Amino acid sequence: MTTTTDPARHRSLGDHTWQDQAACNPAEYNPVDPGIFFPRPEETDKIAAAKALCAQCPVRRTCLDAALEAGDTHGIRGGLTEEERDPLHSDLANRLDYSRVNAVLAGRDVHLTKAERRAVVLAGHRQGITVGRLAWLLKITEEHALKLYRETRRVIRHREIAEQATRTAPPTGGTAGHPVRNDFGTAA
């Protein structure tokens, strides 16, 4: 699972305005050949040129997020080649970026992974966010939000019971005059 806390500009649902700020956006004063972002594996000079352009891009992370969320597996996006993005694609559902969680809790419409959605529910429960507000934040029904809060309370309760049981567990070996099998030793 990938976990980050870096602040970033997270794109809202359906937002593509970040592309206007991209270093690869061709303009009159910035002629960029889009072909450098779709090199063949042996074209190392094109790969290096594309990565150098991505390295100075102010929306590089947003570009990478957009490529991962859209399942885009072609070309260089967010400074990474297709091969470099492949492990990120397969682990995307487990990505946990707390800056994205905080952005949603602040009311922004941000794409979330499953792990990030669970983190929003847990944070909402801990912060006392109402069921109605959680439903609005996650774009779900209030009934579903209530169900998520119930599941979260159940998980927390079971975790607390398990922690309490491990703290009060008797030490291994006999206790209070009650021997265990290992206390008898072996027969000769």
C-alpha cells in the first residue's frame, strides 16, 4: 500500500483545467512535439527529453493521478513511462494519500481509492461528522453512510476488545497453580 501526506493540487471530478498549466501543453512560445511522450522502448533520447520536460512541470503529480485513475497505460505521463506506472496501476485501489482524504473532508470533489474512502469514513467518525455530511462528501445515500459508520464502529470495537485481550492474557506456562502441558516436562 502506498501512503503519502504531501500537499498537492488534486483535480476535482471532471476537472481537466490542470492540463492548461502542463509543461507539455504546446503553445506559440512553447513548441512541444507530443510524439516525444509516446516513444518506442529503444528511443531513449525521446524518453529522456519527455522526462526532463515532466521534471519541470507544475502539475506532474496531477497528471500521474489522472493517468492512473483513467487506466491510461500508453506513453509517458506524470514523468513515468508505461513500465514504471504498471506497478502503480495494479496497486491503485490500496493507495492511501492523506492529502486527498483531507481535501475531501474539506469539501472538495476528489477522486478517491477504496483505501482513501475508508479513511474518510474513519476520520468522519472520529471527528463526529454527521451521517448527512458524510453522504454528501462521498456522494452516497444517507442509508449507505449510516451503514459505513456502523461497520466502522464495529471494527473499532473489535479492535479494542482484541487489544484488551492481549493486555490481560496470562503469561505462557502455568498460572495460579494450574500447570499446562509443558510444565510436566518429558517422560524418561
